[in-house]
Amino acid sequence: MVSCPQIKRVLGDYDAIHVRRGDKIKTRKDRYGVKRSLHPHLDRDTRAEFILHRVQKWVPSGRTLFIASNERTPGFFSPLSVRYKLAYSSNYSHILDPLIDNNYQLFMIERLILMGAKTFIKTFKEDDTDLSLTDDPKKNTKLWQIPVYTLGGKES
């Protein structure tokens, strides 16, 4: 596929993060009406201010940071631009649009771009050598816990 090498060439020397939010942040209320989540720290850990703090030890300031995410809020990651040059697959729509028919195809191209980064930070740690945004386990533990939010965001 022509698109990945083209995009990697334009990115040059870059780092990347995969930020899985939408589907993994879902909550449900228990029988007492208390919100619970399978990934209690994920909403907090994948917000821009927390990402900025977490990745600074792995990614030096001024680097290009490619972000692959299912977050739909425009500008959600903009606070990261104080330290990094941000790039998204949407920046390369002129290359991707003729090739992409569905989100699965986009995800596969983003995976290839993520894997080509100098430093790749996953949402969840899958093995001991992975860098990750959260310490919450990726596997479904079926243990619904009270979510931990940021102070300025939702209720604590």
C-alpha cells in the first residue's frame, strides 16, 4: 500500500501514541446508582494534560507526535501542542481518502504508522516492555469500579 510509506516520509522522524477512549470509557450504574467502569483510570489517563505529563519522560519536547485515537471531540489533544508538533491521519486525507473505504482499513494503516515510530506508546500495557498511557489492565476483568476523574472534569 502506497499510503504508509508516503505518510511516514512526510512525518520524518516521529513518535506516536495510540489513545483508545470512546468504547473503553463507558460506564454503567450499579444497583445503588453508582457509576462504575471496567477501566477506572482510563478517562483521566487519556486526557491531554495527563498524556502530556506521562509521555514527557519518553518523548522529548519539540518532536512530531502522531496520534491515533477514536476520540471524536475536535481539538481534544490540542493541549499537547505546547510541547509537540501534532499529526493525525486526518492531516493526510488527501493521501488516504482515495484508499480508505471503512474505519477498519484506516485502523490498519494507522497501526502501520504507529509501528514505524521511534517511540510508540500504547493505551494499555500489553507486556512488560510496552510504554502505556494507563496502568489499568487491558483485559476485561469484569470488575466494574468507580471511575477516577480529573478535578476540573466530572465529579470525583
